[in-house]
Amino acid sequence: MHVFTNISRHRLLVVGIIFLLLGFTTYLLRDLKFDFIYLSTDNLPSFTHTAAFSLITYSFARHLHVGPFVCCLFWVVTNCVLELMQRDLILEGVFDLLDIIYIVFGGILSYLIIKSLA
């Protein structure tokens, strides 16, 4: 069994925070009406949110004996449910199938990062 060290935990936390900041920056630039950025990063926050919270959750979940697959799957399912809710329940939200794809990619990438750093 692989020993999950504090260094591994901190690396995952830092990478997760970087993804979170990337998603925040995307929203910030989009709200400032940088149209060229908006067109190229419309679905990026779905990807970064899933990746960030999967990595951050796993960095703290070592004491709970929760595996990386469970952490990543939890955030993929949570984000997909929220995206699907935009279809029917959230009036201001807009459902986008491409967001679902980005969410899944975010989960896959975070799982691969966890396996390589932890």
C-alpha cells in the first residue's frame, strides 16, 4: 500500500487551488467582457471546478480511507446533477451538454493527477 505523505497531500492541495483560481479567473475575465476569452473558455469553469474540488477533497480525505476514484466520482456526479438541474429547475441557468463533457474530463484528469502525485 502506498503511504500518503504530508508532501503528497500538500501537492494535491496546491494543484487543486491552482485549478480553483483558474476557474475564478475565467469567471472574472468573462464578467469583465473580454469577448475573446469568453468564446474560448465558456465551459472551462465546469472542468476546473470538478478538478479543483476532487483534488482538494482527496487531499483532506486520507483519514477517511476514501479512495481517489470515490472523491472524483463524487464531484463528477455532483456537478452533473447541478448542470442537469439547470435544464428544468434553475431559471437563470442554461443547460449545456458540453459542460457535462468538461465535468467528466475534469474528473478523469484529477484522478490521473491524484494517482501520479499521491
